[in-house]
Amino acid sequence: MPLQADPLVSIIIPVYNGEKYLAAAIESALAQDWERKEIIVVNDGSTDRSLEIIESYRPLLTLISQKNNGACSARNAGLRAAAGDYIQYLDQDDLLHPEKISLQIRDLREETEATLACGRLFIIGEDVDDYRAFDFFDALDTYTSPVDWMIWSFEGRAMQSSVWLIPRKLHEQAGYWNEELRSNPNDDGELFCRIVLASDRVKFNREAKIYFREHEGPRGSRANDLTKITSLYRSLELSTSYLLAAEDSRRTRHAAACTFKHFAYAHCQTAPDMARQALEQIKRLGFTKVDYEVIGGRTFRLIDKTLGAKSAIKFKVLMNSLQRKMRGS
């Protein structure tokens, strides 16, 4: 059943201590040329000037305030309050291109409510005029099967929440945000794995642009502490289980192995036990080596390619230990 002529779109912005970039995010939502929209901002217990900034835009938006309970909880609060036929998420420091929503609405006019719209991700820093495209999306076709999209996502690690325009009924079928995954850089990955796999297909529009702000230091939930790493690992376990439930094949198992390999390399020093668990997951998936390009020096990449992940991790830990000793001497 095609969508109605002028559907209402709910733009949901979770906020926690986002005063530096929050006004720009709200302005980008207000600037959408799709007129039938509502903007819901959920203040998740901010202690900075965020609430004051949000208040300055009323009555152009709806404000929900709650005690600090994490981004997933804030997004769920916004979703429960939303009246829209379509849902658009926007993080407090990211930006929507003015035509993002209208382009995706046009894409979906002749589609069913099980079609999911995906836009293109651009990376920005402090200077919003200095941006670059996230290359992962360049490989996408206009139409992509849900399983194909998830394989690309797992191997390219791209599942940012704002690129999507989500039919409300499809979102409800897939479920709400998992509030157990607090402080987790992959909380959106776990949800959108469910949403993508619940869809019939993904329709990609490279002109529907999102600007994702890249920070030099940890970005909110991306700080490298054990609680957050544990939550991240759990989200990867869930996401890979959803993919394998949809299609248990060598290609889906390889995609799952890639995401566990990336986790092991990224966290082998701060969470060595979980890194070992990730390597065990790779073995259980049926792989002794995973053909997946890793980031690192020439020697590290050579060890990874010839001897495998376990040897590469030992080399990485040893080299970093030597570097710390040299800096301390």
C-alpha cells in the first residue's frame, strides 16, 4: 500500500549536554523543506545549557524532559510521543540537509510501508563547510535486499541512525530501542539491524544527505571504558544473531566474523577478555582467518594476513607496551 499524499514526519532529537552544537542540529530540522513535520526534542537530564537552548525554540518544537537514562531511553520517549507516519532520528551534534526528508518521501511515494529509505552520510568537523562522503554508501544500488545491506554494513561498519527515514509501522514491527544497551556506540546498529531485516528492501538516495560530526576526542557514548565496551559487545552479539536468523550462510557468517574481528582489534588492550571472546566467536562461525582489511601498520597487517588475528593482537599489545615504556623512560 503506497503512502498517503502528505505524511507527517516526526524528527526526534535526543539531547544530553549538547549545548555546543545543539542549536545547529535543531536549525537543520526546522530548515527541512518538507512542511508536514513535528520536531520532538528529549532532554535526557542535561546539566549544561541544553535545556535553555531547547526552550528558546518553543513553540516550534515539542520538549520532553526526563532524568538521565541514556540515548536509547530518550529516543524511545520521543517515539512514544511521536504522531508521525514516518520517523527521522537526529543526533544532537549532526545535521540534516534541507531536502533530506522531502527527497526520501518522494522516493517512498510508490513503495509499500515495508520499504526503508536510506540517505548518504557525510563527515564534518568543526567547519561544516569542510565535509567528505563516507565511501561505504558509494557502493549501494538504488534498491538493496535487507540481507545484502546488512552484510555491507557489518563489513563496512555503517549503521548511523540519521540516514534513515523509517515507516512508523515498520519501526513498530521491529520494536523499540534496546534500553539495556546504554552508553553504546552501536545501539543504533542493534536497532537498525532489526528494522532493516524487517523491511522488504532498502531504497538508497545519494542526494538525501546527513552530516555526521566527527570529534577529535570521545564522542559521548564512544568513550573507551569497560562498561561501554561490554554494552558494545552485547549489541554485536545480538545484531549478528539477527542476521544469521535471517540467512545462515557462509557470506552472512563471514560478515559476522568481520565485525567480531574489528571489535577484537579495537579493544584488545582495554578489554582483553572480551577480545578473546570475539576471537572465539570467529572460530564458532567457522573461520580460522577472516579476509577483512584491518587498520594498522605494514607489519601488523602482514601478521594479520599470514598468521591470523591472535598473532596480530599479540604483536599489537607488545608494540604498544614497548612504546609506553619508551615514553616513560
